[in-house]
Amino acid sequence: MAQLHFTLDHDFFVGLFSETKDEAFGKLMEALLNQVLLAESSEQLGAENYERTSERSDYRNGTRTRSLTTRIGKIELQ
């Protein structure tokens, strides 16, 4: 299993304090889940976005946005 180092940029972190508790938690979960999905995809495929490796003859495609409805609101996942 891959290790994931989750980092937040300063503007994102400061912006969380201007939101309500549910909105801030939703944005934090959206950022966290998108990072986890990206890391999991890279580990599973063995290639980064639009990268061709010696083991793969095709490029890895990009992502599409999907909505996930939760009890804290709608989360947009890549």
C-alpha cells in the first residue's frame, strides 16, 4: 500500500476558517479523497497522468469529475 503525504496550501487552509463547519469538512474531505484516488490510480496503473512507461504501451488518460452526495453535502471527485 502506498503512503500518502497530504498537504494543504496556505490559501486553502485559511479559506476553511471562513466556511461553516459542514462546508469546511466537505471541502477537506473532497481534497483528501481526490488525493487518495489519484495516489491509488498511480499505484494501480504504474503511471502518472498522460505518462507512457516501458511496461505500458498506452498513455494513462486524465480524469473526469464525478459527484458524490453525502450527508455533509455534494463532493466533486476527480
